[in-house]
Amino acid sequence: MNVINMPSKNVTLSVDEDLYEKYKKFCKKKGWLISRQFEIMMEEQLKEEKK
């Protein structure tokens, strides 16, 4: 799925604080955006559901 020109939606999530901070540091180290990683995870789960 190409997300470059797709409209985006702001969402609020509740996640474990320690897990979030660790993942935030992990993403920063890799040069990744947390929001894009969340989108990728959702896309992968939807693909799996179709199988």
C-alpha cells in the first residue's frame, strides 16, 4: 500500500509506558517513524487475515 498521498488520521492509543519508551528509542536509532511502523504492522495483519 502506498501511503505517500493518502489522507492520514490522528489517533490516540494507550500503551505500556516502558514499552513505548523502549520502542521509541529503537525507532529513533533506526531512523524510523513510530507512526509508520504502526501502519506497517496493521497492513501486515490485514494481509494475513485475507489468506
